[in-house]
Amino acid sequence: MAAAATRCLIAVLLLCVPVADGHARTVQEPAESLRFAVIGDFGTATKQQYELANVMAGVRDRSPFGMVLTVGDNIYAAWSRRAVVDRFETPYRALLDAGVTFFASLGNHDSVEERSYPLFNMGGARYYTVTRSNVQLFALDSNYLDPAQLTWLRQELETSTAPWKIAIFHHPLYSSAQRHGASEELRVALEPLFVQYGVQVVFSGHDHVYERFKPQHGITYFVCGSGGQLRRGNLGDALSPQTAAGFDLDLVFVAVQIDGDVMRFQAISRTGAVVDSGVIQRVATP
Amino acid sequence: MTIKTARVVVFCSTMLVSTLAVTMDSRRAMPRHDDGGAVSLFRDRVAAYGELRQQVVTDLLKVGLDPNAADYGQEFRNRLGLAIRDARQRAKPGEIFCPEIAGDVRRKVWTSLQGVDDILEEVPAVSRVRVNDFYPEGEPLATVPPSLLRRLEPLPPELQYRFLANALILLDIDTGLIVDFIPDAFQRSS
């Protein structure tokens, strides 16, 4: 396991843009940029979740982001007021008090009530789209990808004029993790649409690790499933050749900044260390 | 009109329009089958469930239950589930999944799930699946493959095909009520 961990870290160091001090840096936000964070599989009410949430708040203090995208498994418990307070409202209190808006997608552990929970901003829907600045976000329900949802997605993508199209949903189309791995069924259904309509970035969770893939058909895929619990060492000894970076030693969230055609990201661990970072250049679709 | 009344009107209108729209879309979109009327029967039974459900919703609204209450509709959904269960207290397995449909669905499930054990690993194991039981609280919902959903009859938004134990269940997603099920719909490899 130690060897795997070392190799994961080496992969990160080799394949990603290193950051000088190994911690999240303060960056001045240009007037028309969009900043957000991404977390997944977080609603555990564990000490680790709270610690990562504190790191998120600290990063936001230095580099204010206005929204957080969640990739599901937001509340690991039957729905109750207590569960929401312990697993969401308390750990992210600093972000909520600062006016940060959460946009949630549903995982296999989530309750139907979450669709109507105002702080998840789902508007009562299983899937929805939101546009902020030059980014259109498509929040999908990968747990039940029925023809009606696929038709909706095609129509929304067809009519989207946003330069950046980003999809969030729970089950990863690519994942090297041993617990679940990639969902090829979903990949067959979704990836052709993403390619056809120019989705550039996809965030998923489900596997409780962090992983980023080299662009697949022009799309960068992230697994951000270690927002509240970790499957340490779950990336195993053999990372996929498609993997650009992986980290399975601690909880992680991803901080993103989009300026024009450039997206910068940092994967930040519970200790505040930047375990992956890089730049994605938007390529205009024909 | 008060805000509460307006909300209720919007809620009812939305539910009615969405149910009608989906039902009409489903009927328009589906090809005709030479199935001896089984598909039509299934659609009619699903539609009948939708009508019963809508009647129960209307009744709950009349007695002042608010689907937009501060508990995010939890109490409304709980009461809705219990009221539907009462209204269908004599419902038996196979009342919606008639035998012809069940056989067809079972074949499609078996075909779709060949070689996808990772999905079955996530299916909650319970000792018994029964009509009018609620989906076990706190248990995850296993993914239903999109390729299977594409091959099954479309359902209105309040109903979903789901897996539980070795059954394919028809789940009222808002209330968690098991409306019907097909036993032995698939087999786990381990």
C-alpha cells in the first residue's frame, strides 16, 4: 500500500503543474472569472469531513469562490433535520454564512427530499442546468439515467451557447478505483452526447478517491469522491494509462477558477496540501 | 389568493400537467407491439395508479397538508405514501406487472445485467419484497442501467424501475412505496 501511495504521489508530481509551496495559494480574481469548488461523497458527519470543510472555508477566505458543486452522496443517512444539520449545515456553516451557493447532484445514498432542500438548489428536480458567467452546469441523476433525462440533456446541450459546459453527476465514466471503477454503461450513454456538444469537463464521485484523467475525446474527467470519507489505497498498484493524477491518501476537494478560455484547478487535501493542479484550455467546438 | 393557495395551485397544476404530458408522450412514442394487449394493459394499469395517486394528492391538499412546508415536503410525502397504501391495501403482486409483461421485463433484465455484477453488488439485500412495503430506509438505490431503461416501457415521473433483493420493483419515488414487483428478475453471481 505504501508503494502504491508513493507511486500515486509520483504520478501527481510528474503529470501536474507543481505549486511552489504545496498549499493553496491566494489568487486575485479577475472581474469576469468564475470560481467554484467541487466535493463528493461528503455527508458523513465524520471528523474528517469537518476538517476538509474547514480547509475549504480557509481556501475561500483567501480565494473567494461563490459556489460549490456536489457530485452526490450528500447525506449518508435517512433524511431528517438532524442528518442535514450534522452532515451539511454545520460542517459548511462558514461557507453558507459567506453566501456560497451549493448546487447538488444526487448519489445512490441520497434521499428524494434533497431535491427540495433549498440549500442544494435543485429546484425539486432530479436533474437540472444552471448558467453562471460563461459556464453552463449540467447536474445529472446518473442513478437513473432514463430516456427522458437523456432527451432533456440532448435538448439542453443543443441549445446551450455557453463557452464552458460542465457536467456533474455521481457515477464516474472513468475510474481506476478498485471499489467501483468506471461505469461503462453510463459512458456509452453519455459520452457521445458530451463529445457531440462540446462538454469540456466532467466531475463525478462514487469512488472515495481523487483521480483525474488525461482528456478522453477532448473531455477531462475528475473523480472527486473523497469529500467525507476515504478508501485509502483504493487506486491500487496499477493506475490506468489514461490517468493523469490520482490521490488516495486523504480527503480532497477541488478548487476551480475559469477565466475566459482557461480553467485552472487545484485538488486540495485535508491538510491543505495541493495534491494535483493544472490548466485546461478550452477548445472551441465547430 | 394567498401565497400558500398559490403554491398549492401551482403544485397541483404541475403534477397534473406533468402526469398527463408524460402519459401522452409515452403513448405517442411507444411502438405498437404484437403482444396480445399486454403492453396496453400495463400502460393502463400504470395510468390507473397515477390517477389514484393524483386523487390522494388532491385529498391531502384539501385537508390542508402543504407539500412545500418547512420540512421540504417530508410530512406530505409520508402521508401520501400511507394514504396510497391504504387505498391499495388489497393490491397483490402482478397487478401492474401482468404475467406477459413480467416475462418480457425479466428477459430484458437478464440480458442487460449479464456481466455487470458491479451493479448487482449495490442492490440492497432484504429478506422479503412485498407490495405496499416501503423501500428500506437509508438503503442506497442501485443504478439501473440506461440500456435497460431504454428497453422498458416509459413510466410517469413519480414511478421508477428499481432493484431490491432479487426483484425488479416499481417504486413510487416520492413516497418510497413499492407499488409492484417482479420476483427473481435477476440472479447474483455470488
